[in-house]
Amino acid sequence: MSNRMWGGRFSESPDAIMEEINASIDFDRALASQDIAGSKAHAEMLAKAGIISTEDARKIIDGLDQIAAEIEEGRFTFSRNLEDIHMNVEARLAELIGDAAGRLHTARSRNDQVATDFRLWVRDALDDLDRQILALMNALVAKAAKHAGTVMPGFTHLQSAQPVTFGHHMLAYVEMFARDRSRFRDCRVRLNECPLGAAALAGTAFPIDRKMTAAALGFDRPAANSLDAVSDRDFAMEALSAASICAIHLSRFAEEIVIWSSAQFRFVKLSDKFTTGSSIMPQKRNPDAAELVRAKAGRIIGALNALMVVMKGLPLAYSKDMQEDKEQVFDALPSLSLSLAAMAGMVADLQPNEARLREAAGIGFSTATDLADWLVREAGLPFREAHHITGRIVAEAEALEVDLGEMPLEALRKVYPKLDATVFDVLSVDASVASRVSEGGTAPDNVRQRASEWQARLAQE
Ligand code: ARG
């Protein structure tokens, strides 16, 4: 039998391979509820505009509700020879209500239909991500408030740099995730225009009311240009771009957790709930969740690349290539959502090892900058000269195999005679962090203040 949707023009059935390459139902069935919502809004509008009868619209809407229930309850048979979700739903509607089903597709094409469904799906996913990011930010801020004064090593090049606080480190990620959230929100604003009514590409001769369908589906307005409405996948690329950036933030943090939880670092302990053991090595507590969060970033960035490469050569308007947009997004956004949830769980349970962090914070002459600053402040030296003298003191300390704070005053004076015992006041890691009071700096009071600002802000949501 030739195709029931376009069989008029065809005498032969499609080849089995044609069906296989063409069918999208295996993945676009995820759009079922969006497709039904879109069709209901369209049917109501067609009736209101007098394009179909109220009677037919009623039958269509009841039939669609029945299909929604069948899908929900797992009683719906999806078939591959009906290609995609749109034709599966319409074919079932015809079985249920007969001829009236054939009127639903008036003034509509699968091109504006799929663009609408997909936007609705992405919009829901963005709303879910917004909640997940908020939950993670709450977990980070709580940790930050608790550990505003917990000293830890700060690194550049993964080399000992200057002491910071654990709370400050947590709040660095809060800032990143706040930007991620705002990117997703921006994306949602641009996404929220309704393609329905663009029809295949040129609009329609029927007197449709696009504002009505747009409003019924929660869109801000109809998309302005019919060609753009059916060809645009910016919203998907933009969502994947924002998702990729967010995934990169998660991945950097995951990488730190992997390093920090190793036996050689011992900076943090992950809970049993977010680690796994080994089938052979009894001592193991592996940070699998963090590793998988790190890996998912690769997948999400891959999805963005895949979609951009699919889109980049397509002339206007719709091409079937665009059917390949969905799997990337269906994989990437839930992967990000799961990563965010896993990270929130890890953070909530994370136990910083305060003694070890403090000890590690002092390793590697991490207060050398404080010594140079002392020379600027107390001896009036230009910073460059102070830097040079401090470098020589560090070399001396290295030769003596002691930390800066453990250097005998005599040894310090040998390098720079004007040094006196008050210099030791600035060489401890606590003095170092306490002194970093500049706006955005790591001083515990700053961190406490910033954490409580965040707490107040997030509590309002
Ligand atoms: N399954 C198709 C997709 O996802 C629906 C649109 C088909 N349109 C067409 N003109 N063949 O893109």
C-alpha cells in the first residue's frame, strides 16, 4: 500500500531501507505530549476562525485526549512505517474519529508542527535545568557559608599560588552557575516565539489566528517570518551552547573533585552515596559520579558540534537533515540535568578535610606574595624590587629545606637587612587570607558576606 498521507502521488511503497533511514519515531515519540498540545491548540483555532466546524474540532480534541491517555498508559502502538510522531498521532486519530481527523492538518504542515513541538520540548527542558542549577547553587552556598574560613591552597598552573578559602572556591562556582542560569533564561526568551501557522514555508491562504495558537501554547508571540519559523534551529543550538558552557563548568569542578579526593591530596571526602568500590582492590573509593559528570561534558559539547554541522549548509527552508536535530538535544539536555543533580548531591555530602587543607595551603611558599607586600608596605620598596628580594629568600628557604615562616630571622636578614620579626605576622596562611579584603577577595569576612548575600537572593525564589 502506498502512503496514506501522500499516496495520491505515489504508486509504489517505500523500500525497507528508505523506511529505516526516514523513520524518526524511535526518538521523536518523546514529543508526543507537545505534539498533542500543539494539535489541540490548532484545532481550537481552526474552529474559532470558522475553518472547520465546532463539531469536528470537538471530535478531534476528544480523540487527541484519548491518544494522550493511550500513550501515557503505554497502550499506544508506535509504528515505524508511519515515520514520525506527527503521522502516528494523526493516523490513530483517523482510526478513532474517522473523517474529521483529516481536517486537522488544514493550514498546517509537519514543518511548522515539528518546529513548534521541538520548541515546547526544549522550553520544558530549560525550565527543568533552571531548577537543577538553583538546587546546585543552594548546595554550594551552604558549603561556602560553613567553610568561609577554611583555608586551602589556591593554585595557578596547578602549582602552589596563594592560600584561599574553601568557601571562596565554592562561591567561584556559584558565580559560574548563576551565569549559566542567566544564559538559559536568555535562550528561553528568544525561543519563545511560535512557528505554528507558518505552514510548509510560505504561510497559508486560510484565515488563521496565529496569536491565538501562540498564546494557547504559552508562547510570547507568533514567529514573524514563515520561512524563518520553519528553518530556525537557533533555539536548539543556543540551548546546546549554554548547556556546553554549563557542562564545562561542571566538568572543571568534577576534575577538581577527582584530584582532591585522591589519597595523595586528601582535600575532601566524598560520601559513600557518591562513590563506588572496586571488585579487586578493597581500599578503593572511586569518584565515579564526578568522572561521569566530566565525561558527559564531552557528550554535550559533541551534541552542539553535531547539530551545528548538520545545520551549516542547509538552504531555506526545511530540509530533512533537520530531523537529526532532536537526538542530540534529547541526549544532551537530560545528560546535563543528571550531571547537575549528581553534582548537587556530591556537594551536599562533601566533607573538606580542614586539617589537611590548612597543611597543604602552606606548602610551596604560598605566602611569598605576602612577604613581598610586606617589603612594599614596611620598607617602602617598589613591588618589582620586593618581588626580586622575596625570590632570593624563597631560593634560600628552598636550600635550607624550610618554609618561609620557619626561616631564622638571621637568614632573612642576610638577604635583606631591614627585615624584622614583624614579617612573621604576615607569613601564616591565616594572615594571608585574612588580608585579602579587596572586593571579591578571599578574606573569610568577605566570603561570609557574599555567601549570605547569595543565601538571601536564592531564598527569594
Ligand atoms: N519528522 C520530521 C522532522 O523531524 C517532521 C517534519 C517532516 N517534514 C517534511 N517536510 N518531511 O523533521
